[in-house]
Amino acid sequence: MTNDRYNAPLTREEQTLIYKKVGDREIDLIFLPPTKQVFDRAPVYLIIPGGGWRSASAEAMVGFSKKSSDALRERGWATVSVAYRYVSRDEVCLDDIISDCMDAGRYLAHFADELGIDPHRIVTSGHSAGGHLALMLAYAPHRAFVSDSPFDALADEFTVVATAPLSAPTILYNDEAAYYPDGFPFLDVFPAGLSEREFAAVRHRDGPFDYITPASVPTLLVCGTHDDLVFAENSTRFYEKCRTVGAPCQVLYSYFGGHCFEPMVQGRDSFVNFAQVQDHLIEFVQKFEA
């Protein structure tokens, strides 16, 4: 079944689905069902690719997360990898990109019966820009981001119960240059033509740091101490604010690790390395099976 705004799933098998159409642009997600039936409705491991909000391959994210995805699917989880519009190709701003990812969640809620999933038991993860988006799905009010949405934000609500972002930008203010190399490099993801005051407000609205409260969901932040693209201070500052307000949060450092936890110091292996990061993700996510 199709309509002019999205494609409906026809089976519960592995498939690529168009969850949103904006004009001629089709935005997809990959649905991977559990490989072992454990739950009446499968919890969802929702993963979001990075790429500086300038590219977003759901297929590449499946490969990037293969170890954790395979292990969780064997435990009865479904994996969903989400693409979204991006700045360079689609001439959209960060509000639109966040709205796309919110709509992926709404799509899962809308078609939960068809897919055999529990839309109120979602754990998000993502790398780099995808980590930022994973945090926004977990922390920000979903109904605040409805750009070009084909869904009813009230009727198609979903619930993120935990999040585990990797190498995530968390502070999007351009006066926070200490947390990014050469200042904040992604200013063009915000809407153009705003006054200085409006621009400042948007930077706060689109960043997860300002949404931290004592009621925030359990969070595992993972970052490389030698990441020269998104500084580890992003995760450290986020963790410190969570700790201050009493929100459940932990941070896992990949010592000597870079943006993808690769070794960055000659003669020193990264610890934890990428494979070990995946092991930690598996351990963290499976805590939310019930």
C-alpha cells in the first residue's frame, strides 16, 4: 500500500521503506526484524547515521552498527536505520532534519501493528551528527519538530526509553568554540535570515544540552579523547550537567581514540576500541528489554 506521503509496510520482513516524502524527495529507513522471536512486540534499536548533517546513508549505518544490531536482533529486537534530508542536497535547516527523524519515530508508531514492534520501547543511537539526532529524539519534545510531517504528532506518538549516542555534538552555540575545532563548523545547518537574537534561540532549541532535566532518559555517551572533529568536551559537559540535575547518564571514553574510536596516538591503541564500543552498546541497550 502506498500514498503520496509515505509507503506502508506490507510485511514484517527486512525491507527499505519510504517513511516520508517532501515534494519529489523520498526519505527512507531500513527495517530489520528480529532474527529470533522473543517478544510479542519487538523493542526497537533505532540508529541514525552521521555525516555532518550533509549526508545520511541508512545502509551505511547498518554496516557501521552490524555487531550491536546482529546481537540485539538475536535477542528479539528490531533494528531501524534512519536516513534524513541534508543541508547540502536538500537546502534544509536543522529543524527540518530533526523533524525528519521525529517522523521516522512517528512512522514506526503509525505502523507498529504491521511491523510487530513496540513504539514505546525505543532505544536510539547514532554516530556524530546522528548522535546529536539520537539525543534529540530522546530529550526534546517531539511535538516541537513537525516540519513537513505527514503524521499526526499527537496520535502517532512514540517513546524513547534510553539513548546511546557516539561522538555526538551536544552544544550548538557558536560562542562555545572551545568544544569544536576551529569554532563551530556547521553554522549553515540553522535557518538563514534570522536576527542575532532569533539565531541564538534556534541554536539552543536545536541542541540537546538545553533539554536535560532530572526526568531525562538513561543515557550512555561514547566519545574519543582525541577526536579532532567533535571534541570529547561535548560529552563531558553533557554528562556533568546530567549529574548536576540528577539525570541518569554515564560517559564512556575511548582513550587515545578518534572520531570513530580509531587509534590517534602513535604507538597507543585506542581503549575502548570500536569493537568494544559495540559490546558496551549491546550491554546497555539490552537493559531496556522489559
